[in-house]
Amino acid sequence: MPKETKYIIFTGGVLSGLGKGIAVASVGKILSPKYKVMPIKCDGYLNVDPGTMNPVEHGEVFVLDDGGEVDMDFGHYERFIGTTCYSEQNLTMGKVFHEIRIKERRGDYLGKTVEYIPHVVDHIKNKYYELAKKTNADIVLIEIGGTVGQIENNLYIEACRQMKKDVGEENIMYIHLSYVPIPSGVNEQKSKPTQQSVDLLRQRGIAPDIIIGRCSEMLTDSIKEKMATFCDVTPDAVITGLDVNSVYKIPLVFEQQGMSKIICQKLDICVKPKLDKWESLVKKLYNGGKTLNIAICGKYTNLEDSYASVVEALYHSAANLDCKVNISFVETTNISNMDQIANLDGVIVPGGFGSRGAEGKIKVIQYCREHNIPFLGICYGLQLAVAEFARNIVGFKDANSTEINPNTKFAVVDILPEQIQVENKGGTMRLGAYPAILKKNSKIYHLYGSEKVSERHRHRYEVNPDYHAVLQKNGLIFSGMSPDGRLVEFIEISNHPYFVGCQGHPELKSSLLKPAPLFFGLVKAAKERRVKS
Ligand code: GLN
């Protein structure tokens, strides 16, 4: 049993969507880099991973270096903690049962009745312990999705209860995130929902060490006292999860209230959080200079969470360039005139699937190219930029991706040969980190500052090699290729302030302290455009 690793378990109560993922990421931020912190997210649903789920329902699918398609909370974890996660860090009940079934068929439980307790719960605990070992983590943060009392989370909660005995009381603590409403008319902070959700947790054998009360204002001393009495914690272990206008403020909000001190006392560790640089960048997020209007043009624009990492990557670059971004979402499905594009300082066509909205995106891309509007095309955005270039510069009428029109005469974007035989939908795209070699002296080479780069991918289609020569001859610059020269990873054009496409998803590796180079380039060009106008 790995006694040396410390575990912090995060549960939630009352409501979902209170920001548990941000709380986990913020605690991780506070404890790193002194300690090697590894987060684990446990989801109750029966999908093996979120890769096959609709981003409108579930938010963006986050992709890791190892190709894992994971919950969008991993975006917060990596951005805050500055760590690279593995796909095993996202547990789902689908994954757990899938593995149990394989073990059962293999005969691992021969002669036994396979039961929730001990077999499933032991399997879950072993996943935690194995991960601690594999990553050599000092501290593992385990987030149990949803709220206590939801039937699908009970096995995770039971596993985390049992862990206390396995790892020793001094190596584990429990943080419960709850909601403190201030009903209008009553105008008073109310502690009952928290008391009741802590009660539910206690019924499952877990007593929290820290309570984070999400509230629109700082919790008063009197409500802290009350919550402390009813929930058996000390008043300083009741921490306000304040409503803020930026999630990046949460590590600061927690630390101002002594979060690290309470954790250190309980786990017998010692840390002095280094948040100076973070704090100064957070200030810049709001006090930066010029406001730039940047649009994300896509089809899932009714839910910001579908493009969460793209939005964050824009904020990261803006803070580092002393400007602000005003992000709008343009639905391209029925876009007819370009008035709303004309006044923008920058445009992003992000990743996407299927044909809806594609023609509109191609029109937007054409407009950006012809009117010198800084443009970044990501994955699908690169593919559509190639179709646009083929149509309007090369003269290939109706050139397209075969994803949109399988019968197009000019299939400038086509399915990857290795994808043709693929039938299963889950986890079968070209996924994860792939390297590219950049063309020296290209725009993006200067942005990355290196010739060999790596971005994360999630796609089945690619620029068709049959058209490489003609596209290049007409002026499309392939500024980055896969090392074997087969796949176009980056494109750009000259005589334009910024017209760049990337087959990978640079937004997935962006952070406040280290903004993604291609977003930095876009925001910089947008800023220059604004200054000129
Ligand atoms: N649909 C495109 C493909 O599969 C683009 C995918 C994406 O944008 N992530 O290649």
C-alpha cells in the first residue's frame, strides 16, 4: 500500500455546477510546484469516456497527450496545476464496468460471485493507488463528479471512505463543496442546505475536514460558526467559494482564507504557495489596455462550454499582451452577410464535425483572407481554409472536404487512409500529441521559437496529399508537416497580417503562465489591427 502519497477527496453537495473542478484545480495550484499533484476525476455515467458525447450536453471533449478523450475539467486541472495528465486519470463507471467485465471473462475472479463490494470498489481504489505510483505523485486529488446522494456516485464515495483505513488517517482528507444561498427577501446567508448535504455524506461514512461554501458574498463569521458546529469542523476550515468574474481568481480567494495552512495541518505537509506571477496576470485579465473584438465562428455557439479551451486560450494571450478580449460567438449555419465580421479584430474557426454551418464558415474565412482580418483555423478550421483557398485562389469550383460532400470533384480534404476501415466510434480518431516540423522562417516558426513542435489532435480527415503540390504552387504555405512529410499540420499565407491554420488543437496546451503560441500570434495581430484603425 503506498502510504507515502497523500490524498484529498473532493465531494459536492446541494447543486451540481458549483465549480468543483475549479476548486480541485485551485487547490492543486496552491500545492504545486512544491508537491507533485495529480488530479483524478470520477464520473458516474456509463459512457467509457466523453469522446462520443455531444459537446452541447457535456461541454468540450478535452484531449490529452496520450490521446485520452476526457472530461473538460482536465482543462482546468492542466491549466492551473501545469501538469500533463494521463487518460487513466478520468474514471467513468463505463470504464470501471468495462474493465470488471474483462477481468471476469478472463477468469480473474474464478469461483467467486463478482460484487460491488469488494470487487468493484477494490478495482476503483486500485486505480487510484496505481495512478499515484505511476505518476510518482506526492498528492492525489480525487474529484467525485456530481453531488453526494446521486446513486451513480455511491461506489466512488464508498471507495474513498475505505481509503482512510488503507492509507492512514494522516494521509487523507475530505473537502466538501456546498452552496450557501441568500434568498431574496430573506437577505441572509443560509446554512441548511450545507448541513443536509454533509449529513448525506456522513451517512456514507465520510466526515469533511474542510467545507467550501459557494456564495455570492464572503461568508460571515456567524454562519461559519454555525456550519462549523453542525458539520464538525473548525470555523477556519469553512472557506468561501466566492462568485468571481474569473475562475483564475479562485486560488487567490482560497489562499487569502488560509487554505494551504489548513491542508498542511491536516496532512502534515508544509507549503508556501507562490502565486505572485499568477496574481499579476489575473489583474491584467481585467485591467489590460485595448479591448479586441474576436469572434469564434461555429455551430455549437449556444453553449460557451463547447469551446471552453479556445475561450481560455484567448484570455491567456490577452493577459500576456496587456489587452482585453471581447469574445463573441457567431453561428455560421445561416450566415448571409458579413457585416458582423467586418468590424472584428480577429476570427477563429474552431474544431468541428459534420456539414452544418460549414459553408458559412468558408464564407467567413474568405472574408478574413480578402480583408486582412487576423484568422486562426483550428483543425476543421484549417481544413475549411484549405477548401476556401482551393475554390477561390486555385479555381477548383466547389472544392470540399469529403466529410461535407463525399462526391466533390476536388476532394482537397479527405479521410486519413488509416481511418477508412475504422468502424467503432469511441476513441478511434487520430488522437493525442503528434509532432510536426516547422518551416524555418515561417510565421509560426517565429511564434513557437522552435523547429520541432507538438500539439494535440482529434480528427479523421486531413489535407489530401494528391493536392499538396497544386495548393503550394498557388501560394498556400505548408508551414509545418508531420516528420514523415505526409500530413499537413500547419498552413499560412503571406501578404496577410495573420492567416494561420493548425491541424492540432493548440488551445489544449495553453495556460495563463504559458499562452499557446498560435493564439498569442492571433491576439497580437488583432491588437496591431486595432491600434492601426
Ligand atoms: N471533422 C474534422 C475531422 O474529423 C475536424 C475535427 C476537429 O475539428 N476536431 O478531421
